[in-house]
Amino acid sequence: MSDKKPLTERQEALINALMGEANGDFRAAMRIAGYSEHTTVKAAITPIRDHIVDAAQTMMAMNAPKAAASLAGVFYDPSALGARNIVAAAKEVLDRAGVVKREQLEVKGPEGGIFILPPKQET
């Protein structure tokens, strides 16, 4: 169960503007959402901080497929202009969206090995 307070219409408009038209600019988003010019950014943002973080995580998840497609594009054309920057940016987006590379540990030993266990303790 979430302990977040429900958003007012203006707060919802602020988050939508922040993630959309204002492109992350708090003051522009506040203007779009109808906040007064005298309202401080801190006063508007502090009560909805958790909602903003959730919206940012959603934005990363929404851009993960594009990042994956960009990586695939570099795979097919590694000499493309800016390929190194594309890989770095795509990696960051995918990492932040929770798509991480899998690490596997392979343990090899001599075939037919014997494990020596410590003596059994009596209780």
C-alpha cells in the first residue's frame, strides 16, 4: 500500500509538464501548470518529490526500448557517427530502467573430483 498523498490537479499538471513540454525545467513546468511566479520551486516540488521520482523512473522505462534499438543499430553499423556516445547513453538508460547485463560464474574443476567434508559432529 502506498503512503503517498493523492495529487491535486495542479500538482498532476506540474508533473506532466515537467516530464513533457517543459523537458525537465522546473520553472517552465510550474508556469505551464499555473503556479504563481512567486511560488518557489522548493515549495512546489517538495510535497510531490516521490511522485516526480516515480515519473522519472517511468520515463526511463519508456525510453528503454529506444535505447535497446539504438544499441542494435550500432551493432549493425559500428562505424556510425557518434556510435560510442550512443552506446554510453543507451547503457545508462538501460541500467537505470533496470535492464542489466547478466553475469554468469562458471566453475570448472577436474572431472570426477572428490569432496572431502569435515567430520560429522555429534549432538
